[in-house]
Amino acid sequence: MIEAMKEIGEYALEKENKALNDFVSILVENPASNETYKHVFCIKFASSQDHFEFKGIEHQEYSKEKIAKYLYKRGSSNGPDITPTARVTEIKKTFLNKIIGWFSKPLKEAKPILDGEEVQFLELLGKCIKENEEIILSELEPKVNSIDAKENSILTLVLEENGFIRYVGDFEVFRKILKNNGASKFYSKYDIVSKEDDKVCSVCKTHKEVYGFVTPYEFYTVDKRGFVSGGFDQSKAWRNNPVCLECALKITAGKEYIEKYMSFGFYGFNFLLIPKLLTKNANEDIFDVFENFNEKKFAFNEGYQNFLQANEIDILNILSEKDDYLNFNFQFYEKSNSAYRILLYIEDVLPSRLRKLFKSKEIVDKRHIFRNYFSNDTETKSIQFTLGNVRWFFPNTLEDPDLNKYFLEITNGIFTGTSIDYNFLLKYVMQRIRKDFRNENSTRYSLFLGFQMLDFLNQLRLLGNYNGGKCVNSKNLSVLLGDIAPKENSGYEERTNVIFSEFESFFNTDAKKAIFLEGTLVQYLLNIQKYQRGSTPFRTKLRGLNLDERHVKRIFPEIINKLEEYDSNYYKELENLISKYMIQSGTDWKMPNDEISFYFVLGMNMSNLLKSPKSEMEIEND
């Protein structure tokens, strides 16, 4: 990850026209933070052997080519910046805090790294500014106030020597201070200094001065002595993670670029999507993809699919079109104040893997049953697979904090091709369906989301511990979920055989067939009760969909009896089929209760596939 951040940082710095081998070029900032900064006011001095002389205020037009000369680096909002160049807010306040103020505390802090001549130079310059404070302000204020109120300005120092104008950035002493400021955060913390000369940098593998506190993310820290290996000496922290200044600056630039262009939200989580180029000559248009996507400049079309979330254009679909000259690392994290915690880190996901995910999604989305999830005379609604299907069963809730962890584990399995336990998934699918059932809400949506999730995972061969023989194959599944069109006058046996024979591995036992068909029969009974009574009292017999083998067998004759009581038993052929499969299934089905319940509710919600072409009431009228 660190090497990927370094490579991204190199790209970001080169894009900003910064020299990778020039620390000052990397550290300096553009004082014109936006296009309104059009003016530069220079406090001009002339030097003699032992003193400086104030020569007036020079008004210049801002020039992007002079960024290195201005040598601006933002410091404290209420105190001096890193060098005596500043953005003007209120001119008097800026002059006092950012210019005169610079020659007190910042200069005092910098003295240990300066030689005697450099200290003397800065002290004499600061003395001259202080002695001329009133006259400088008297000339400065009217000039600054004369510019357009909508335009902003920059304040800096210049020195006239032998007819030449030298800016802050032309003096090595200011460049040295800037470099030390940029480096100090990497070696000075906790009132401890951790650096060493002529050691191997862990990133670039060359001998350089290395630092011990290079921590792009707060998950790595040595704020406590016990976190330092080899003696608990924080000054020796460089041994844990030795990084040179050049690499540290590139990593920092990479982090800033990643957080700007490669940071995304995901069902209550934040994640970074970090590309790593696998060849030196790889096409770096990958960065253009992220930049254009982030700035909404990408030409999206209807061909793009969503995988992460249903309501957002998906960056993964775009990246899946790339060749395998790079891979992607996913870093899911949470940040609270200064604490940074990585929740999940997924490494080395190739574009070809992303293509495989979208191919499986495409197959699932085209299923007839999902494309026509809801259909009437005026509209048709479809369900498309996204990771929202998974989130539906593993929501972010205080009732069960582990659900977040399970959701991320399943996400990890999908991206890495790691098996996901079938019974584990069924447990939480049924947990959601039972909640809907208890609240007397339709179970159809949850059932179909769960079924679609299992279908998607099966396409990827990720269903672990699926004890239904071999996993469902795409040929059989396509018949069940595709355009099933039995003959109009076919009976129940023929209609069920269309499903069971073509979906053999899913309905591979007589017990599963019996449970599925009994669920269908129950739904027919509930439909009749709803029509005749306006309520569905038989729902109470279903035990909140917490079903086992004994209960499924026990309520079967009760269903038939109720249909007879309503004088609406149109399903004798279906009942005979259930009886047949019940007898053939024997005892001890060896099925978990969640699986039994799932097949049962699957039959309830897919009852329309077996329904006679004529409705129950049409049959009754006949």
C-alpha cells in the first residue's frame, strides 16, 4: 500500500509541475488559492554590510511562474506562516501577525538549524522591519485598499542587491527553514527526535537519512513506548519504519490525492480505492478516470451497471474495462476525531475480477423473475443485484453490532473469491424474512433479495457448505428463473416437473420439493382466506416462519382441512404431489430449520409460477 501511495504521490506532484528531487519544490504552496489573488505587495529592502534599509512598497501582478520565489507555506491561522510570505486578510493584522510575528517565534525555533551568519541576517532584517513598522503600514494600507474589493492580494518581502531583486525563495536560509519544517513532523514527536543518517529507506531501498515518525494514517503510531520494538525506545522508532524525506513527501502527496479523488462512501462506511500499477510503462490514464469521475466529467451511458450501490454511478464498472496492468486495494475505515481504524483491507483485486463480478451480476439481473419482480398493466419493476442485497440482511444496527463485521466479511469474500457459508447466509436471510412476517409485512421483497444474493454467489461458485449436492448450475437456474412457459392446460405435476427437472441440483431431494410445494399450497389458502374473510388466520399456524420437519408435516393435513372448510379445495393434484414427496422423503431430513423455512417461504412467494392459468375464483365460477 505504501509503495502504491508513493507512486500516486509522484504522479500528483508531477501534475503540479513540482520537481521530485527538489524538496522545496514539493513543500512550497501556491499562495493564490483561487483566481481572485491577482496582486502581490512587496516590502522592499536594500542591504549594506551591517544593516537593512526600507525602500518602499512595490505593487506587482501575481505570477504563477514565481511560486517558488514567493516560497509560501501555510502555518498557523492565527500566527505566522512558515516563511514571511502571507495571504492578506486585514492588511494591518496580516502585517503584524504574519510578517513582524515571523521574526519572533518561528525564527527562534529555527535557530538550532542555522549557522551564525544566517541568524544574524534574519535578526537584522527583523529589526529593520520592526523599526519601520509605522512607515511600512502607512505606505502599505492605501495601496492594498486601492485594489478592487473583489480581488485578493499576497504580502511578501524582497531585497534589492546590486540592481537585482531577490525574493524570499531566492535565499537559502528561508529554503532551509522550509525544508526543516516539512521534515520535522516526520522525525520529531512526543518531545522525541527519531532519525538516523545513512540507513536504508524501507520504501526506496537506498541509503539516506531516515525518519521514525512517517505515519500517513493514524493506525500506525508509536505514541507509547510499548509500540516500539527492540527496546521500547521512541528515539529508535526509525528502526520500525525507516523512511527518507523524499519518500515521506511523496507518500504524503499520495495520501492527499487519494483522499481527494479515490475516497468513496459505501452503506455507512468510507473506503479508499487505491490502484497499483504493475508495469513501469503502464497507461496512467487510470488517474484521469478517477479525476473525471470525481469531478463528474465522465461520459456515462446506459451500459454502465451499479454494483456497490443501486443509486450511484459505479466507479467499479468503469475500472473493470481496464486490462490487468494494475490492481486495486480497498481500504474500508472509520475515523473518529484523531482515531483511524481500518475495518477491512482487500488487496490485489484485478480488473478481470471486477469484470467477473459484473458478468455474474448481468446474468442474475436478466432473470425473468427479477426483471418482473412487480408487474401490472401500467408498470414493471425489477430488482438488480448490488451489495445492497447483502446490506439488507446485515444492516447497521445497535441491536447487533456484529452485522457490520459480517457485511464486510461477505464483501471481502465477493472481491477475493473466498467461500461464504451457505447456512450462515440462510440464517440471516430468514431472520429478516421472519421479521417481515411478524410485522405482517410482505415477505416477497426480502425473499427475492435473498434468493438473488444466493443466485449471484452461486454464479461465482462462492456458496460454501452447500449440502444440496453440487452447486446450482447456470443451466438449471436459468430455467427456474428465466421465462418458464408451461403449457396452458398442463397439470401441477407437469408444471412442477418443469422446475424440478431443470433445477435438479437445487431441488435435489424429495424433502425440498415437498417443503417448497407445501409453501405454495399455504399461499393459496391464505389468498382464499383473504378473499373470503378479509384476514388470514392461518398465518398463526406458521410459527413466525420458524419451521422444522415435524411442524411442516403436522400442518399439511390442517391446510387441506381448511381448504375443504372454505369449499375451495382446487388443489388436489398439488396435494397428491406433496403427499408423494413426503412419503419418498422419509424421516430425518437432515436439513437445518433455516433451510426448511427458506424453501417453505420460497414456495409461498413463487406460488404464481405453479398457479393455474385460471384464477381460483374463475375456477369456482366454472
